[in-house]
Amino acid sequence: MTDDYIVEDMAHSLTEPTASGRFVRQRVAFRYQTYSWYSMLTHPWLLFTEAWDGIRDFCERGWYGYSATDLWCMDRYIASWLPDALRNRASHGWSVPNGLSTEEWRGILLEIAEKWETGHTEDIDPADWDAYVAECARRRALFAEGMTLFAKWYWDLWD
């Protein structure tokens, strides 16, 4: 693998060095993978297939509530929108389960959202393997706590 294909920081352009001092070829990100400008020029049909897939997914989500692409990795799809939905519910919801105050219910919803989001972020650097394994275990434990809370309050998510 040459240095041209190493992407350390997507926010930098060709003229800006990264933290390590190397220059990075700028990439264009599509949904499934990232393409260099060279591959876009040599494979232009990929632009149309990506656009078509996006339109198809949009229509399927409107018709069925999910798309065929969402079923490929359903856990990631649910984790992509559920924390935002719970935060929205916490700030704009009207109903509260019996026995809880509005602030307690809001805190529970925000805690579930935070733990779900922490469990599904991929910003861990795998360079230090022991730290990587420990961080993955910590995040899985947080996600499990969030999933337990979600299961406990699942029937109270109405509005």
C-alpha cells in the first residue's frame, strides 16, 4: 500500500500535511466506501449507482419504514437514529410514566441515548491493542446497561 492511499484525516486537503507531516490525497466519501478522484474518473457509473441506491432507500423507507440496505446491518441502522429520537422525545415529549417526574423521565431517556451512542461509536484507535480491547469492553458494558434500561422502559415510550 502506498502513501497515496493512506487516509489519516478526511478533513485535510491535498495541500495540508497531517499531524505526522505526510500529505494526504483528498477522498470523496460515498455511502458504502470512499473513492479517489481517479476512481471516480475511471468508474463514473459508481456515481449513478450510488445516487440510485440513495433514491431507492429513501423511497423504501417511506413505503415500508426501512430499506433493504438497512437490513444488511440492522444494529447499526437502529443505533444511527435511536439516540437522536430519544433525545427528541426527552426534550419535546408530553407524557411521563406513572411515578416519575418530568426531569427523572428526561434523565432516563438521555441516559439511554448516551449509552447507546457510546456503544456504537467507532473512534477508538486500534494501534494500542490492549487499550483497544479494554475500551471495547467498557463500551459494550455501557451499551448493555443502555439496552437494559431501554428494555425496562420500552412500553413507556409512547407520547
